[in-house]
Amino acid sequence: MLASNSAPFGPRGFCVLTINIHKGFSSLNRRFVLPALRDAMRAVGADVVLLQEVHGRHAGHGARVADWPSAPHYEFLADTVWHQHAYGRNAVYTEGDHGNAVLSKFPIVRWHNHDMPHEGATQAPEARGLLHCVLDLPGQTQVHVICVHLGLRERERQQQIQRLGQVMSQQVPEGAPLIVAGDFNDWRGLAHAPLMKLGLREVHANVPGGMPRTFPARLPLLRLDRIYVRGMRRQAPLRLPRRPWAHLSDHAPLAAHIEP
């Protein structure tokens, strides 16, 4: 991971963390690691956390996995640290559901999970959503946060970025501080230019090495996960250690200091 390349941020600044948690299991589903993941998240000290592949419930795992929490996973992870949370349920199946979640130390004054339909697919893709939250930073301005998990097919991602642009234009006032982060599944790097056309800037893009490789976590090769911002005074990437993260998901996390 990359170190922050700026001086310490002032009282307006806060820390953002994003990670695809792989439904609480390690790479290749070998171990259930949600408790260890919660410990690692706490150690970062992030004020806002954006999560992808979060279980709301799963009856089968709940019956088979010894440490499976009785609460939804976003509530288990939030616990006593992030008192505010929102969950966007996207994929629903017989045994349960999963989607995106935002955990926050700041009040979430409103939120909405926007569907991302995929037109013209020969196969029904996995349901995806854009979880849009508005955070009220005490004594400051409101900050918009959109947690994303884009699809596996190129055409699907193109349509989803168009949908993101619609949500931004309709729901986010021009000039309002905005964070768009998550798993973009953009292994070919084709989504970056359209996202920049929406006025977004990736916090790692202008540092040596550019956007970090985050997948697979143990030997990262692909730049799938990103943190984009718009309307911020300052932003800088935050260094995270390789351990224990490489053993907690198939994706490595990203973190950044943000100042609206």
C-alpha cells in the first residue's frame, strides 16, 4: 500500500476505508474470518467504512459455521465503533441475501440503495446496487458517499457507470463533497476515463505507481478497488499493512484521508 503524501490533516479531515469482505470468508472460502476482520477494521481507525459482499442473513451458514453471528454482518462489524450504518440488499436467494454497506461514526441523515439494471444480457447477472448515503459532519457540511460493486462483464459495467452518473446528477448537488468507492471489477482499466468525465478523481492516481493492485489479496495483480472523490479540499492515500489483510478476504482494502 501507499503512504500518505501530505501533511497531517486538520480537524475537518477524516479517514475512509473500503473493502470487499468476500461474505466474511478468507480467499477460496477456507475460513470464516469475520471476527478477525472486525479487529483489523478497528485498528485502522476509519471514520467511514464502505463494504461490499456483506451478508444480511444466510440461514445455511448460520447453521453450519460455529462463529456465525446472530446479527446481520454489517451490524456485527459496526458493533460499538460505528454507531450509524446502512445496508443495501442487492442479491436475494433462498437462504439469505448480501449487498453493500456503509458504516459511519457520523450521522447518516438519509440513504437509498439504487438498483443498477442490466439491459440486453443473455444471462441474468448478479444483482448490483449503488448505496448512496448522506453524512452529517458535525459543525461542517454534508458529505455524500456512494458504495459501489460493479459487475463482471464490460458492457454491464458501462451501463452501471451511466447509472452512477444519473444518480450523481439527480441526487448529489453540484459542488457537494462526494466519495465514490468500492469494488469496480475494472480489470482492464476501461472505467477510469468515464469516471473522470463525471468529475471524479481517484486518490491514488497521482502518486508513484498509480492506483494500487488489490486482487487477489495475497498476490495482488489487478486494480479492482478504488476511492474516487469530487468536491474535496484535500485527499491522500493511507498506508495499510499487508498483514493481516491478505488473509481476511480475496480483496485487499484501500484507505484514504479526506478533507471536505
